[in-house]
Amino acid sequence: MGVSRFLLKILAKKNQKKHSLGLKNALKNQNLIFKNIITKGQSSLFGEMHQIKKCQNYDQFTKTVPIGDYESMFPYIEKISRGEKNILTKGSPLYFAITSGTTSGTKYIPLTGEMLHFQIESIKELLLLYAYQTNSYDLSYKSGMMFIQGSPTLSYYNKIPFAKLSGITARHVPLFLQRNRYPSMTTNKIENWDDKINAIVKETHTKDMRLIGGIPAWVINYFEALLRFTKKATVKNVFPRMSLYIHGGASFTPYKKTFLNLCGDIDTLEVYPASEGFFAYQDDVKEKNLLLLTNHGVFYEFISLVDFRQKKKFVEKNLHISQNY
């Protein structure tokens, strides 16, 4: 057994024990996260305005802090963007992760160093779980892995840098993975999508690619360009040892048939990363359910949609946050 295989096996076994322990202690971990958030946030502007220092438990928190949405938080985001500290939590975020949905247009989500750590740690855990479950410890220093993602180029909202979450995480790949992680930073920064995909193809078509990740539509774009360039029938003809696809950001179901026709049979794992936190991943390659991550820095609140709408209307009527507080 090679050294790298031996070390990977030890890490995977240790990770499996940690994972099993986390399943047993979900409520305990959520309580610890809640207390940590209160402790770090109590001296912030938001914390002082809502007197969260008095919240010793979740029931007190719900009575003290009103339900809000992104619009109600935007005045705080503005203050953070201007370089003000201790606004929503202790200190300042490293970045804004930008996201867009059905409301509010582009949203700027503060991304702290701790939150970024959980984003990267979650993918590492998932890969180690996969290695443990499939007894796959044969990755060498030449083995390639690729994540088709947003550009790591940063822009600035006043004083805070921002980018899409996938682009930010690309800037923080652990050193031991950088040797054979694709695309390169230079290629990843190409703005034109077609040019970027073609550059990725040229950079990767001769590599020993074992793993690929990304939104299904993006990966299919890459596969189609790869097969046109190499004139091969399937991706498995180009990368015989490709074994795992990690997907998220959109349902895989509408793309599955096209994906498998292009790639050939391959293991798949689903993930649910968001700008606000890494919420869930598929912790068993044989089961398609996602595991809610209860010890990764996020405290979850579950309320009915009807209750949310009623309380939101009350907040909009009665709560006014001064821009100049």
C-alpha cells in the first residue's frame, strides 16, 4: 500500500467516525451553534439593537428578534460595505458572496472566514465519505479533479470584495490539492463562457481526470466541447478512470439522461451549498437523500409559510431601521 493511499485511508476512517458522531448529536450541535452565534453577535450593531444578549435560549430569541428578509437587512449590508465593523457579527466579513433569486435581485451575503472554512470542509468531508464507502484510495499526485465554476475574479462593493461563492472558494483551494485541480486560476478567470470552456478542454483533455463537479448544464457544456475536440464517443473514452460527479445548484433529473449518454456510467453525489452556508450533502453514494448538516456553522429555524407571511407583514408595518443609526 502506497503512502498516499495509507494516509487517505486513515483520514477517511477518522472522518467516518466524526460523521457518525455528528448524526447522534444533531440537536446538541445545533444548541452549541446557537449559543456561539449569540455570543459572537451580541456586541454587534444588530445584536445591540435587538438585545440578543438577553437571549439565553431559542424561545427568547424568537420573541426578541423579528422575522425579516433581505430588504430589512440591507441597511446593515450597506454599513458593512463601507468598512464598518461589528455590524451583523463580530468583526468584518472577508467577502460578499453574491446570489440572485426570485426576490431582491442581486444579494450581497457576508462571508466570514469561519463560514468559508465550513464551505471547504464540507466538500473535503464528502470526498472522504465517498472514499470510505467505495474503498477508493487510489488517488495519486497525478490524479486530476475539476470543478467548473464561476470566475474567481473579484469586484468591489464599496470596500468589500465580492464574487459568486464558487469563484471565491476557488481562491482558497488547499495547497495539497492545487497541483492537479482544474481549471487553472488563469483559465478560470476567462470571462467569455465559450472561450472559457474551450480553454478548459485544451487544459484537461490529456489529464488523468477522476472527479468532476459543477452545475449540470455547465458540465454538459464542457463534455460536449471535450468530445468535439477529442473526437471520442464518450467522456469515459477520454478519461477512463473518471469515477465521480458532484452536482448541485439545479436538479440533476432533467439533465441525467444527456449527462450519462455523454459520460457513461459514473457515481454521482448531490450537494447543497449556498452563499449563506453549506446546508446539505448526499452522505451515502447508494442513497439519493441529502443529509442536513447540523454542525457546520448554520442554525436552522423552521416555521410555516403562513406564519412567516403574517409576521413579515407585521415587521414591515412596525419596524423601521434608520440608515443613519
